Amino acid sequence: MSRTPKYSKEIKIKVCEDYQNGKETFQSIAKLIGANREVVRQWYLKYKEHGATAFETSNHNRSYSKNFKISVIEEYTAGKYSMADLSAKYNIAYSVLKKWVRKWYNGIDIEDYDPKGDIYTMKSRKTTFEERLEIVIWVIENDLNYKLAADKFDIKYALVYQWVKKYMKNGSEGLRHKKKGPKPKSEVDEETLSEVDKLKLELEREKVRRQRAELRLELLKKKEEFEQKLSSRK
């Protein structure tokens, strides 16, 4: 799939040369072009390793074997290189390396990557309510990583994303397939409900809101733990 980078190859080469020649700092370059300082530093690391060819663009995604991914992950976990160093060494996007490491930390199998078999062209399949709920819970517990979930459960990315959004809005009931046709009597306007039924409905909604809040807190804890692991290995 074709990608149009935000910054051209010429701009990246120019700022790297300016830094190398002592004309600018990473901070001043970042401020000048409206980029993140760390991103500029990563550009320079790649430029230092591969020269101008580091910024060549391609219309096709690169393929990565399982053995290659594992070898790169082992270099990182052994403390030999930082993630930015490995990104420069192999000219791989920092975000891609981060996904590999996160996948490894979460105990998910590392597999060969073939762009032709990407999840975005995956055919949909029928799922049960229980399976949809299991997938949604897995996504929430794994830093909302929809792509990994799609890969792990053999489900289209778009479906995983939709299920999580429905769950966060309506709880587990949002994952049930509703039959087409007129609404049942149980879905009439709330104004027609008795005070007792209204109270029951509000209690149920409060329960769902509390569950979602607890899941968000758990998610934040997992993110903090993961970031601490990454920081300790740099």
C-alpha cells in the first residue's frame, strides 16, 4: 500500500546534514519544522547508518521472517541496543519494532509477516456472542491493540474496532446481533416505564459505566507497567 510521508526525503536529508555539520540541534530542528525532537533524532541515527538511502520510500510493505523478528527482539531484550538504535540499524520504523516487542511481552506468537496476507484483506467469518466478548476483553487487556487482536483471532481489523467501541458504549449487550424489524416492546420510550423499571434501568447503566471505568484503570496500569519495562531496558 502506497504511503505519503509527512516530511520529504529532501527535508530529512537537509536537517540531518545541518545537525551533522553543527548548524542545528535536534531541538532547534524539531521546532523549525514542527516535528518531535525524538523523531528528528531517529532520522539522524538512520542517516548516520545508511546515508540518504535510509529515506527511500516504497509502494510495498517489507516482509519480515519470524526468525528475523525474534533476533531483533533478542538484541533489544538483551540490552545490546535501544529501540531507536535497532530502528536505525535495520532501517525499520520505530513503531513497527515497538509492536514486535509488545507482542513478545504479551506472550503472543511471533510469526512471519507477508504483506499479501495482511489482515486488512481478510475475509469475515461468523462469530458467537461469547467469542466477540472474549476478543473485546483481550483487546482491552492488551493496550487496545486492534491489529494484534485481528491477527490473533483471525478477524477483520474493522470488526474488532467496531466491537470494542460498541462494548465501551453499551456494555456486553452491544455485542449481541440484533434482529432486523420493529423494536420489541421492551425498547419503548423510557417515559412509558414505571419508576421502578426506570430505577432498574439506571442501576444497570451505572453498573456498565463502573465496569468500563474499572477496565480503563486496569488498562492504564498495564500501559504503565509496559512503559516501565521498556525504559528499564534502554
